[in-house]
Amino acid sequence: MADSTPMAMVEPAETGGGSSFWQDAWHRLWQNKLAIFGLAVLGVLAALCFAAFLWPNITGYSYEQQNLALGPAPPNHAHWLGTDPLGRDLLARLLYGGGISLMVGLCATAVSLTIGVIYGAIAGFAGGKLDMLMMRTVDILYALPFAIFVILLMVFFGQNIILLFVAIGAVEWLTMARIVRGQVMAVKRQEYVEAAHALGLKEGRIIFRHIVPNLLGPIIVYATLTVPEVILLESFLSFLGLGVQPPHSSWGVLIKEGAEVMEEYPWLLIYPGAVMALTLFSLNFLGDGLRDALDVRGSKD
Amino acid sequence: MLRFIARRFLEAVPVLFIIATATFFMMRLAPGGPFDSEKQVSREVRARMEAHYGLDKPLFQQYLLQMKHLLHGDLGPSFKYPGRTVNEIIADAFPVSLELGCEALAVALAFGLAAGMVAALKQNSAWDHVPMGLAMIGLCVPTFVMGPLLISAFALHLDWFNAAGWFFPRDRVLPALTLGAYYAAYIARLCRGGFLEVLNQDYIRTARAKGAGGARILFKHALRGGILPVVSFLGPAVAGLLTGSFVVETIFGVPGLGRYFVTAAFNRDYFMVMGSVLFYACFVVVLNLVADVALVWLNPKLRFE
Amino acid sequence: MPLLTVENLRAAFHTRNGVVRAVQDVSFQLERGETLGIVGESGSGKSVTCYSIMGLVPQPPGRIEGGRALFGGVDLLACSHRQLNGIRGRRISMIFQDAMTSLNPFLRIGEQLIEPLMIHEKIARTAATDRALAMLDEAGISEAEHRLKMYPHEFSGGMRQRVMIAMALITKPDLLIADEPTTALDVTVQAQILELIRKMQNELGMAVILVSHDLGIVSGFCNRVMVMYAGRVMESARTDDLFYDTKHPYTRGLQNSIPALQMKGRELHTIPGQPPDPHHPLPGCPFAPRCGHAVEYCARGEIVMLEAAPQHGTACLRVQKENLSI
């Protein structure tokens, strides 16, 4: 569309400095109210959960402290969110569990990020047959019900939390690999890379100054969007009894326990459910906002 | 086209083989055996049961035997349900899961496509924000929260449905909705994205210049390009529907294959686990092939390769 | 009565970074069978003018801020959607620069070709297909029957453009708007396409608006030429008058910049400077910063088109006030 949206012409020097890509992106992100809301919520939650981790008695109760005499109680003055059938303070468990869920989210995302970026970058750079082989493998793996394997792994090899990170991370890396490879291929073909070659720049410099910065955008976006998927997967596993084990809690565990007694003690399901949903919302809004701000368009999503 | 299909089947064979092998060794190497929970029986009886099923032979020999059986389509007996073979159990349970999966998919497609298309057409209006907001809820509220909530609201308080069971047609509603919600949300977002991208293309402008009205532009021009991301997603979506059914079947008491699979894993019911895994894997491979064929068929540029 | 009368058309884009006034106060008339050329560089507003007339400007972020476009008694800028759809593709057709992206890659050519007939005329599919075949023939595409079943990506660039033309003219419109139809094509093919348009124009007696950045092409093809810059019309005249009695420095600059008309071996002539920033328009004549003839009042005055000679309008303040010779 040659003339439909006039392009900004070269700015004469007097109209002030230009802004870099990142500054523009931050500016756009800032204008996205939902994304900023998400960011704020996440910040508050993370701070609270982290605090609960460092000072387990912050609410006055620890997450495992039982009070059998009290039993399950609806929200009241002493226990702001109520207690569960074993008399444990829900707020404490919620914050502690939040810490665990968030940590699983971040670690598993980090695992999938590492695997995915390396795999995708190799495929993208290599091109040709190697790339075709690697991507075909990804295509095949993408379609399989990986959750089945995670379940098997967790059932058979015990509920080791490290294993949990690795298992979940190993499921989620495929999308990241695809994105990274796509981006590397797209950037490789850009004219500015050709121009850099024509100017005689060395390969390494080209990679670091031109290709890598263009990878950061999609990586950031998809990492942000992977975290909620991971948290969902972890809670799914916990629901089946495979994830985090008692007396530790995670949101998945809390929801499972709450669902069991939902009829009589609804607060035990509602609060954990609401907090988890809120966190996932925030992550998704933030991810969407980042995607718009950094102007990233996935190939299949 | 036929070559494409044939090639995909050929690719599938080694994949299934690897899955079978991995599953086999994972199960056997894991701690615990199928008869550990039979506390009542004595040591000797247990040893005899294991011998009966060939579990006392060397591992590799068991592996070869298993592969041989698999090639013949014999999935073996179940430990947990003596007297029933895995084939029988799957034959009973799978149709249930299949029905649930299809209904959930129908829900997901109906809501997802409609919401996505409308949102793209009326971008940035209420018709866009509201469905996409609902979609966000569908994405962020897990099935095991939504399920109990729906049960609580519609079955227990309003008494429109039964809380669990799979006897009457109306028993399908809540499980299908619960399972389909996440996929409806995902499809709505993909569809919206796909349509937005198509609606910005030059050929839509040409269609407008020809005097085409909204409906014609949407269904004749935009549809084929706009649903491509949705079709791509269908492969993994089906995989997810199958696995998601574990939770839904548990919550709603649906006698489907998913439930059998999870309990089999817990019980170390080796043949049942192997049978379910392979069955699912095959199913997903076939469905992916269908989705990929659809993708190629929809895009003329790919069709003539 | 003229076929098309455009009065004081104003269109703007409200973007993140500010308002871009793409078209400012453009007016012109077009008679039946006449050929009007609109010339300007990228960003001059020539395409947006045509999109505005056709109602193809995306309404956010774009907006028609004023003016009228009268066609057959109907104001295209103010009429209902249904009326507009009845006119588009039937009485006014448009072809675009890039035929590859302007044709739907998912539909067969035959389907797209008969679409205007299916929308606007109540004829059966078979009858429409016959007309499509005839059109392809006219457009110089051989093996028409076979081609109908093909997809756009199976055609070459020149053939795709022919298909676009056939598609646009199948309803025998009164006006064809051609937005840079040859820019994406090889030079030899360019001539063929222009030939084709000329031929169809003669047969159908229709008017043509040809938009281009290439003054050379426009001069060979059009009765009248309108030169646009920064969203405004700078000069408008019959082709011969525009060349032999130029009344605007920008037009002169464009003429001087045609490489083919310059002496070989010498440095190529360019108009110094850059087009203005559309986000920050300056007062007065937009060309003044680059104009060799500019004086101090050029940066102040209000810019309007005035007739400096019969059927020859100019927006140059100096020509208007002092009858300056360019």
C-alpha cells in the first residue's frame, strides 16, 4: 500500500533526539493499561510470596502449623482467609504455595527457554538439512500428548521437585524452539545483515550486534507466556497427586484440597482458585502487552 | 498428496516404536511393581503371579516379548482387573472418552470461531473486548477449578444437571463445557489473530473495491486464511483434549480411558499403561495427519508441491 | 456534467505519534472518457485521495475530515455503505500496484474474475464464466479456459496485472482508477499494460485516473495531469500545458529529474532537501524549503489553487501574485 499510510520522512536534526526500539517499546507498554495492571499485580504477589518464604511466620502462622482443635473455619479475625480441616492457616499456605508455584513457573520456564533457544538457534543458523531434520522432530514431538509422559515420569520416579522442573520444562521447549528458529531465519535474510556482510563486518560481530538483539523480543514475550502454562501444568499434576507433596503446598495442591471439600468449606477452593487465576491473568496480559509493544508476531500463534 | 500421507505414516512408525520402548523401560525401571499392594497374599503366591505374567524373565527378554505382542495388536492382560484384557478395557472405555472429546471440541470450535471472527471484525469495540475477556478467563481458570464451580452452581444449587455420572444425554453438558473451555479460549484468540492479519491484507481491499459486502468478505475471502492458525492448533489441541480428559473424567465420574490410564500408572498395571500410551499416541498421530492434510489443502500454494 | 467532482477533500490519519494530514483540500473534476494523471512522490497523498473516493481508507486510524466526491449525483463520502458497495466494482473500479498481494491467494482466478458479476448483476454462473473468458481474451491472456482454474501464484507478474484489469473492467465501469499499475513491473511489460488500459478505455469509453510517481508515464498517457505534494495539489493542467508552460517550481523540478531526459555523463539532477514531515506541517507553501524560487512570503501565505491560465491551475504563491515564469 504505497501511499495509504505516509511514512515518516527523515527528521531534520532540530526536532530532537530519536528514541531507540526499546524506549519505544517501553513507551507502548506503559500505555497498555492491562499490561501495567498485570505487572503491578505480579509485583505485589511476588513480593508477598517471597516475603513468606523468607519469614515463614509472617502471618503469625506457618504453612504447616496445624490446629486440630480449631478445625476448618471461615475467614475471621485471627485467620484472614480461614483455615482448612487440619486447622492450617489458609493465608500462610496460600502465600507459601504461591512462592512454590511461582518458583516452579520460573525454573521450568528457564529450563524450556534454555533448551528451546539453543535448539532453535542451531537449527536457524545451520539451515539446510540439519534444520529440516530438527524441525521435523519438533513437529512430531509437538503433536504428542506430552502430559502423558510427564505423568508417567512423576508417578514412577517420585515427587522430586527438581524432576518436576525438568519434566515440565522438557514439555514446553518446543514452542520456544520454533519461535527462535523462525526469528533467526528471518533476521538472517534481512537486508541489513547482507549490508553488514558487504561492509566487511566479522561473523561474530554480526551475530551479536544484529541477530541477538532481534531475538530478545520474541524470547521475552514467549517466556512471559510460558510461565502461566507451566503453572497450569504444575497445578494439573498436583491435582492428580503428582506434583508438590504435602505438607508443602502449591496452588495446585490447595485447589485440590479445596475441591474435595468444596461444598462445606467453599473458601478453601475460592481463594486459591481466585489468586491463581489472577496471577495467570496478569502474566497473560503482561505477555500480550509485551507482544504488542515489541511488535512480535508468532508464526503459528 | 498420497506421497505426503505415506511419508507421514512412515515417520510415525519409528516414533511409535520409540514411545513404546521408552514407556516400557520407564515402567520397569521404576520402583514398585504391580503386585506390591496385594498385601494379603504370601510371597510365594506373588512370585507365582509374577511368573504367570512373565515378569520374572530377564528384562530384555520381556521387552522383546512385549514388542512381539504389540506387533500382533495384543495389548496383554490387565493386572488390576484380572480376567479382562487391555484390549477389552480400551474398547469399552475409549468410546466414552472419544465422545467427551468430540463434544468438547465441538463446543470449543463453535464458541471459539464465532467469538474470534466477531472480535476481529469489530476490533477494539465491546464485541472485541468482552469475548476476549471471557477467553482470558477460560485460559486462566483450570479445569479442576471450573469443573467444581460449574457443578456447584448448576448441579447442586440450580439442580439442572447431575453432579456426576455419564448416563443421560444431559450428563454430557457440564463435562464438555469444562473440558472445552480452555480450547474455546485458545481458539478464539488464534482465530481473532488470524482474521485480523487476513483482514489487513491487500486482497481484502480488492474485494471491498469490487463492492463485496461484509458477509462475502468474511466467509469467502477471509475465512480460508483466517482459520489457518486454528487448523494448525488442532493437532496439539486434540492431544490436549485427550489428556485434559483425565481430570474431567475424575471430577465428573466419567468412565473414560483417561481415568483408567492414571489409575493404571499408579497401580503399575504395566500392560494397561503401555496399551493406553500407544493407543493415545496412534490416535494423535492420525489426527495430526488429518490436520496437516487439511492445512495443505486449504493453502493452494502448498497443495501443488 | 462532469462524471466525478471532488471538492475540498481532506483526509487524515490519527496515529500514535500524532495526526498526519495526508490529503489537504484536494479538488478536481473528471469528464466522461477523460484520462487524468495524478503525479507525486511517496507520501504526496495521491493514493490516499483515490482510496478516499473509493471508501477504502481504513477508518481507524484514517478519517475523512471533509469534502465531497460527487459521482452520478451521489456523494461517495457521505452515502450509505450499501450505496457505496453498489457503485464500487460496478461503476467505479480500481486496480492496485501489487497484483500478487491484491489477488486472493486462496481462490482460483476464475472465481475472483466473475465475482464482480456475481455481486452486481443477476446472471447465472455459466454466463458469468463466459464473460470472464471473453475478458481474459481481450486482456491478451491465452489459454483462457485453462487459466480460469489456476491460482494467482501460478501467473507471472504481467499476467497477474492483466487479470486484475480484466477483473476490474468486467462490469464495464464508467471510471477506472489505476493506482501505480506498472510500478512493480518490468519496463517492457509496463508498456503492454498501459496499452491494454488504453485499448479498453477506447472500447468502453470510460474515464481513467492514473496515479503514478513517474511523470514520464503519465505524460504519455493522460489528457490532464495533477501534481501533488505533501497532500496538496500543486499544479493541474492539460498535459501539454504542464510541460510547455509549467507554472510550479515543483513540477519543473520533477521534469528536470527525469533521468532519460538528461545529458549523459553529467551528475543527475535532484530536487534538494527532503519532503516535509507529515506530523509537523509548517505554515505556508510546503515546497518552500526546497524551492529555488522561494521568497519570504512563501512561508506564510495560505495555499489555494488559482487558475493562472485557462484550465491551468497552480498553487504557487509567486505565480499567483507576480505571474512568475518557471
